[in-house]
Amino acid sequence: MTLDTVKHAAETPDVSQPWKELGLKEDEYARIREILGRRPTGAELAMYSVMWSEHCSYKSSKVHLKQFGEKAPESDALLVGIGENAGVVDVGQGYAVTFKVESHNHPSYIEPYQGAATGVGGIVRDILAMGARPVAVMDPLRFGAADHPDTKRVLPGVVAGIGGYGNCLGLPNIGGEVVFDSCYQGNPLVNALCVGVMKHEDIHLAKASGAGNKVILYGARTGGDGIGGVSVLASETFDSTGPSRRPAVQVGDPFQEKLLIECTLEIFRENLVDGIQDLGGAGLSCATSELASAGSGGMRVELDRVHLRDATLSPEEILMSESQERMCAIVEPDKVERFLEICEKWDVIATVIGEVTEGSQLEIFWHGEQIVDVPPRTVAHEGPVYHRPYERPSWQDALQADDANKLPRPATSDELKQQVLKLVASPNQASKSWITDQYDRFVQGNTILAQPEDSGMVRIDEESNLGVAVATDGNGRYAKLDPYAGAQLALAESYRNVAASGAKPLAISNCLNFGSPEDPAVMWQFAEATRGLADGCLELGTPVTGGNVSLYNQTGETAIHPTPVVAVLGVIDDVTRRTPMAFSEEGQLLYLLGETREEFGGSAWSQVVHDHLGGLPPQVDLEREKLLAEILIAGSRDGMIDAAHDLSDGGLIQAVTESCLRGGRGARLVVPDGLDAFTFLFSESAGRAVVAVPRSEELRFTDMCGARGLPAVRIGVIDGDAVEVQGEFSIALSELREAHEATIPGLLA
């Protein structure tokens, strides 16, 4: 077979090419020909196809994502924003923290273990590429109905993949979520987050500058796994008759990644790199084009120098391979020898595959023959931009009119009690310890808080006890009812969770999971959610540092609920002052902060008791969220609060149950004036938390709330071995614990 060189492509303009099979549209293929002034070579076609895919180019979402920059709040903490591998924030004392959340949804459905494992590996390398040591991971997960047979196939494999990879890397898994809903039946969401720590001067960026500097590929050998990978899988919907795509799922090796991490950190310490990029989605196509595009010149690459696991791979396959555990570095010539020495020390394969040039083109050669000659920005940063049509779906009004407040409520105290037990035992509200116990949450010895706490927290300086807290949240049911409000509720809950632990929220990352952008109704959901998130971040003062868009999350015509997952990162000056969620001290007073209204649209109660989704989600008041956060942070810092738990899914009774079981202490509750027992227990009004206040601090705490104008009502006391609602019912902790902890093992063990 004749090698398709640049010269050959120029001489054979009419050769038929498989652009459609590679996921390109006819007009996109025409534009590539226009850019090059000829037809592309096979290697060029491969590069454009993966880099212009939805997953890599954000071609359907760019026009909406730009709001995160246009509406960005002023922030003294933001050091690196959108556009790099991950955002970076200043947390004080010379430290910077980088964090990001991404998706690995489709690969995890096809091959649950490897899909989830390589999702962890990929996000860890993004953090590493910024110059940071990864210190913790988190995983927000969504699966189909808990009792569906396919959930039993997907969930255990995903959990094993996350645990297997993260545990082998020695990274604590400190948080996340597990949500079950039939809308995710054929399309689970596997989002992965990583946090890394560095000093300000250690920040590295992905750029190739300095003519004559060498391009070094190092890490694992390149194989046939992951060819096209997420760049193809994430750019189309699933259907039941489609072909198996197992070869498109990458295969991970956490031990190789651990060597790569330590090798890279030593290279950073010796200041040996000018630019660096991990190889994730789109593999070498992405790394070479993005480094060259962000740099000051061109790049020449000798592709046949790449170390292979499979000698039969074609140049196109090498460029598209998404084999894991690989990095690409730009190194000055006089530092190459030392760079290679460090790689050899760590048993990491490293090869000089090219150099930065004074030109403007990305040129790739195969055994001396030129197979790629492209302007790198057209590959990496100037792909298609779609203004997809969008419109409010015709069913939205009827959905919102189907008010959850009209649903039958419990008529007796015994019925109220039974609904409480049903709620805390439901898959979404039940204990997830069967899952989280498979993750090492305390490796490295710096984990301060981990699941099931409101946020994960790690110490980053052992002398000063400086730490960071991270929470992830996203309620697809709320977003289905109102995407704008749903995105803001996700932001507000993550913000509230971070504050509840005593940390000050600083910045966010997001993973926007939606159905097909070719559906105007889905595109409307995306546009509204993005607008809501941008507006919310501006009001809360938390800039978006980066994130991920995952589209085509649907099976056939059935899209998932719009699911914007929001990760908020906060800083705490002294982790010894953190606030746990456990009610552990008898006699402490319980206070409900915030206003409780009759808000049940999208609620856990409406789902569990009535299998209902309709009405409007809870109201959003971001000014109130800021005030609540300030009170929670001050109360933690000044010793006025011993425990705190935000109120969200399941309302007050879910929060009290979790805090009582966590601390092994019961609670006696009194329904406040103006509320009925049902609304008091099950309402999901936002901007609320329940806190445990030592009696000695009650006056100081209530004075603070009163002075700041935050509603705070005493609702009970930590006492006994039951959760009692005065005048209604009492449930022993042993009965609650059995209901709460038996569900997931019963479904999945």
C-alpha cells in the first residue's frame, strides 16, 4: 500500500476518503480541504477528525461556554483560568491548588472497569501537567435504576476501576456522589475529579516555544487500545444495534502512571521542561497540535520514533491512539540528557520525537516521508463552531404545571414515620459505604474529611494545617424541571457543602452532561444551564477555572436528564477547626438555619413515595447562600458550631438521620411554629443547614445570626438513641441504621 504523503495528496485530489466514517460532516471535510489547499493525507484526516470531534473541539458548546469568561467575577485567587489542562487558584502561604472534573461516560458503559480506571488516570495527568502533585480524587457517578440488571453489570465494574486505579496510585478518594435514575439506564455518567498542590513558582503550561527545543514523548508505549477513543465515543449516541466498540476503550496501568508521576515531579524540581502536555483524548494528535498552537513557532515530529506495543500500527493509528500513561514535554537541548537520565532512573521510556521549529506548520514525518503539514491552530483551536438551534421544549410547561405540592401527603403520624423509613432506605438516600469502602480514603495521611461528609478535605501543609475542601453536586431532576435554576442549585449546594465543613469557597470546575446537541430541546437545556451557572458564579464570586462538556449522553431518542455537575473548591486556614457532620455530643442544641417553604418539585420524597417528577425546583437565593456560608465559616472558626450538615436531597430528616448515624447519637426534634411536620421534615428548600451548637455558645451564635439577618430556629437537642419528632413518632437509631445501610449491599452484593 502506498504511503499517503503530503506530496501524494497534492497529486491525487480525487481520491475517496473515509471522512464520514471518521465522524466528520461534509462541510467540515470541505473546510479541511480549503485550509490545506488540497485534500488531506490519511494522517491529517485522522488528526482533524479526532480534534474536531465534539469531545475535543466543543464545537456545539463554545458559543455558550464563552459566558464563563465574559461574566467571570473578579478574583484575587485565580492564577490560571480556562484554556489550560486545569485551573489554578492561590490558597495562601505560597501554595497553589489545581483541580478539574471531566467525564468518561461512554467508555465506562462499554467497558466499566477500564473506562472508569482510565478516567481517573486521565484527570490525574491533567493535574500533573500543571506542575502539581496530585493529592486526592473524587468521583460523581450516575447509574440507571438501582434494581435494573444492567446496573449490576456497570456499577461494580466502575467502582472497581476507580478504586483499583486510584488505590494503586496512592491517592485518597475523598468524595463524590452516587445517584440512581432510570434516565441513565443506557448511559451512566462517570465523572472524575483530581486535586493537586504546588508552589506558585511550579506552575507549568502547555506550550511549545523556542526553536530548536526538543519534543520528548515519555511514559508507556503506544498501543492499539483507545484508537479514536473518547473523541469518537463521546461524539455520538448509543443505540442497541450499534457495533461493539471495545477496542476504543483505553487500557490503564496504574503502576506505570505512578512511575510517570514521580518521574515528572523530579523533572519539574530540576526545571527541565519549557512546556508539557499529557496525552489523553486524541492522543498525539492533541498533544502535538495543542503544544504547537499555544507556542511561538512550528513543530517537526518523526512519528516512526514513537515506541510501540504493536509494530503493525499505521501512522494514522499512532496519531489517534489514546493509550494511557503518556506525556509530551518541550525540553531545551542542553537539558535533554538529564531529562532522559531521570526517565531511565524511574524506568520510564522516553524518546526525542521532534523539535520546535521557526516555521508556522506542524510537520510530521514517517520514515523520512512527510505525512502531515498543517497549521496547528486549525487543528487544535480553530475547529468548527456551531450555533445549534435551540428552543424550549413543548413539554416543559406541562412538566412544570404538574405540581408536586398536590401529591397526597401522609395522613397519620404512623404514615409519616413509614415514609421517613422508606426515604432513608431508598437507593439515592441510602448509605453508599458498600461503594466508598472500596476506595482508600486516608492514604497519604492528610485526609481530614471524606465520604459521607458534606465535602472532602485534605491538609496541604503539615506545619500550618492549611487545607482545601472540595464538594461536587448536581441534581438532574431539578435541572429537568428548570435547567437555569437547576444549574444554580447544583452550584449552591456544592458551595454550601464546602462552607458547612468550615472552608471558604474560592472557585469552581464543572462537568456538563447532556444529551444530543442536535436536538433543539437538549440544546435549550444546555444553553439555560450554562447561562444559569455563569450568572450564579458571578453572583457568588466563584470563577469557573475549567471543566468539561459531555454531549450525546442518550440511548436512541432518550436523553439523560440535563446533569450539570459542579465542583467547588474552598480553602481553610486550619484544618483542625473543620466542622464534621456527626452529631456526637449529647446535650448540644440543634439549630435550623435558613427558611423552610413548601418546596417538593423534584424532591426525593416525590420520587421515592410517588415516583413523580414535576413542578418547579426549590427557589434559588444566592445572596442567602453567601450569608449562610459566612455564618457556617465563622461559626466553625470561632468554635460556635461542633457539627453541620447542609440540607438538600431528602430535606431535614435525611440530614438529621445521616448526622445521627455518623455520630452514634439520637436527636429529639420539635416542629417549629408556622410549619407542619411533613414540610418540616421533607421540604428541600435551598440555602439551609442544620448545626449542633454547644449550650455555652448558644447566645453568641444566635446573636451572630440575628445581627447578620439569617433565620435560625432551635429545633431540638442531641439526645438518646432514637430520632424523635415530638408529637409524631420515634425511630430507634438501630432501625434507621438497618434501613439506611442494607439497601445497596442488598441490590449489588
